[in-house]
Amino acid sequence: MKEIVLIVVALFFCGIVNAQQMPSLTNGIWRGVLKRTDGKEIVFNFEVKDSLQKKIMFIINASERLEVDDIVVKKDSAFITLPFFDSEFRVAIQQNRLIGNWIKHLADRDVVIPFEAVYNQTYRFNVVNTGAGINISGRWKAIFTDTVSKKVNENVGVFEQKGNRLTGSFLTPYGDYRYLEGVVDGDSLKLSGFDGGYALLFLAKVNADHTISNGTFYSGAGPATKVWNAGKDPFARLPDAAAATHVKAGMPPRLDFAYKDVNGNMVSIKDERFKNKVVVVQILGSWCPNCIDETRFMREVYREYKSKGVEIVGLAYERTGDFARSQAAVKNFVNRLQVEYPVLIVPVASSDPQLTEKSLPQLERIPAFPTTIFLDRKGEIQTIHAGFSGPATGEEDYEKQKEEYLQVIKRLLAE
């Protein structure tokens, strides 16, 4: 009998020791690093917490905190599925360290980037020069050049600098790069952003003559083929987004489509619910970060204006044209964003060079995700807007974008 008691006690204490030795996903702030093959590191911070007896985390970029609630911890491993963009982390948990991979699932392959995170590192970029230096807050005309195609884009940088800390974004004709955070360290600019869809790094030199030079742009695991320079310009603006596409010459100014919604029900623009209504057609993708920003706004528009005669319908172009493969991603998009208007799954891949001809042949092209089409009560196309300037672009651009949309809707309701 004494021997049995001793065995039970030994097993009990052995369990305690093993539990103490088993590493855990510790609550608190972590510094994550995506390690590119060229040696550049895309860094971001995240916070781990307990919620309802499970682990959750918040990915931190400037003022955004993206909640991640699908975390499975098994022994010394963690499987972290991001809420959007069909990507995940698979990591081994070591003492105050995570080591593994970030995996982004595309239509025909997976993109894998080695990942490492260290607990209780609250900084993003190390700062050497902490004294007073150049402050780059404000608007900048930024010229991005693709070193392969030689294509040049005029973008707009919007920055806010407090001490060494730098936040902001770049506006492009097709959307913005969402929330970026980093530092100005002496004459070095470092900005990064990660949300599961975007994994971005911007490096450049800040000059005393109000210019930024020798900039390089890194995105995900791809080669660094874009360089950039910028000059401070309080009046920097993008080209008119309404000029990005039009109705084809000789085509009626009406859309004609019918696709299945996330539940498999066929919905047509000719359905009774859209007749004699102002209709907003939102071209989107569940993989598109800017589409999330626009959808959050459209959700509020729908709640306020549905009773006044406005309908909204989303057309989701996914990574494949296969309905079954797309359904889960779009349903997750709809549920997480609490979308109350129909979102239809277009059986054409977003990468298809003929996606416009195959799905909306009335248009010259679909220039960007998102693209937003405003129809009057007769069902005729009145305005088309490419891209969306999200909340990371600040009051001047984001609030202006929202007001422009509301003005179009109010004008069409009044006609």
C-alpha cells in the first residue's frame, strides 16, 4: 500500500514538473519578424491575452488592433489562423520565443516566410539616434518606380511623426497600404505593416531639404522591384478615381448579372429588391485588405440608408473561379464583418485577365479592388469609383472619401 502511495505522489509531482517545463504562449506584448530571403525583416508587434478560457491575440499596427481568435495550442506548438486573407502561422513554442512559418495560401501555391517572435520586446525598430531630428509629418508626393516594368506611379504619403515614432500610409490610385508604423532614426526611415494580407516594409533616406530618397519597397516574399522617392507637398493629391473606368462605348449603361450568394441562392440585379432603388455595387475580394475597410463603411451606410431606398450588393472575386472553394472564405468575410446586404460569389478568378469581359462586360475594365458602382433608380450607372482610402489615411482622405460616397447616394435619392 505504501508503495502505491509513493508512486501516485511521484506521478503527481512529475506532472507538475512537466507542466512547468512545457512552454506556453505567454500573455503580453511580442515582437514578430518575417524573415525574407534577402535578409530584410518585416516586423510587427502583437499582444496575447486570455479570453473565455482560450488564447487570443491582437496584431498591432499604429492605431489598429486586429483581433485573432482562432488559436490552437497543442503541447509545444501553436496554430494561429488569421481572420481574413487565408493565411496562418504554424510555430513551435520555446522559452519566450516562437519559431516557425507564416503561410499565405494562394490559388495555386502557398507562400511561406520564416517567422520568429520574441516575448516582451515592445519596440518595433531599434532606434540609435534618439535626439531631435527631421520631422516628416504631413503630405508627400511619392513617386514609385517598378525597376522591371519601368512603370511609374504617383502616390501620396501621409505621415505623423512624434519623436522618433512614425505612423501613416501611402495612398495609391487603387487604395492605400493601410496602417504602417515605424521610426525616423537619424536620416533613416523605416515603416512596416502586417495584417495577414499585407506584409510590407518601406525603407528610405530622409534629407534635410524636405525630400526622401533611395527608398525601397518590400512586399511579402517577393523580390524588391519597387523604388521610391518623395517630396513634401501639402497639396499632394491622387488622380481622379472616377476616371479609372467607364461604360463601354455602344453598351447600355446598365449592369446585368446573376450569381449565387454565400448560401448558394441565386441573386440577380434584376430582382424585385433592387427595382426603383439606388443601388451600390461593390466589387471586392475576401483577400483584399482595402475591401475590408470599405465594407465596414458600407455596412454602416446600409444600416442608415436601407429604409430610405438604398440597396447594396457585393460581387466577390476570389482567388479561384470555383464556387465551393470560394464559399468558405466569403462566408467568413460576411460573418466577421456582420454584412447585412447580399454578397455574391463571381465564378471568375480575380487574377483572370478577362474577368471584366466574363462578369461585367458593360465596363471597359475593373481597375481595382475595391471598385464601387453607383446605380440610379432606373438601374443606370451614374458613377464608378476605383479604390478606397481607408481609415489609416487619416481624416483628410478617409473622411473625404466617405463624404463623397454619401453625397453621390443622397444626390441619386433626390432625383
